[in-house]
Amino acid sequence: MNRKTFITSLIAAGATGTLLVACTNSATKNDTKQEHMESGLIIHSVHFWLKEGITQEEEQEFLKFFDVLRTVPGPKELYTAKPADTTPRPVVDNSFSYHLLVTFDNMEDLNTYENHPDHLSAAESFSKYWTKVEVKDSVLL
């Protein structure tokens, strides 16, 4: 095999290998994502509007609320977020201050979480920081 043929073979093999690895990684990522988002998964979405004029210290104190909720039994996953800087449109409402997204395997786990004394106590303690809370629960199809 001459040098030119050998180098061409290496390039072709390398490109094919890279493509195969990319396909494998893509399939693995999709499989993992699918595992977390199974049909029947309960999605508990909570939006918080903090009080006008809240200080930086008070907002930092409010964020401890999410730390407490992470200790309450029931959730599969728990995420906190702020509004994204999306393009303004009539269907977009970015007026909230924080978003809590919690997933549950079933309604029993959601009920355990919602009625747990630590959840109820934390909601009562930290409610002094918000003016509005909106909850939307849904089930993945």
C-alpha cells in the first residue's frame, strides 16, 4: 500500500469512526432523556412573584426555601429557574421571579410532598417574600 492510499484510508476510517461515535453518543443521550421523561410522570410547575422592593438579602433568604424543599420526600427531580430573556410575544409571560419544577413518579409521591410538614412549614415561613404563587400540575402522555 502506498503512502497516499494509506493516508486516505486513515482519514476515511477516522471519519467513519467519528460518525459512529457521534451516532452512539446521540442515541445514548436520547435514551437517557427518555428514561427521565416517561409517560405518566407528574410535572409540578410552580411560579413565584416576589414582592416589589424586596432587598438582595431578602431574595437570598427566599432562595433557602428551595433548599428546604429539596429535603422533603417524594420528588424524583427538583429544579429552580428564573425567567428566560425570550422575545416578547403575547403568549409569553416572563413576569414571575422564580420557577420551581418538580417531577414525581406518581400522584402518591406528589401528595406526600405537598402534605409533608416540612413543605407546609417552609411555605408558611417563606410566604412573606412573595405576592403570588401559581401552580400547574400535569401528567406526561
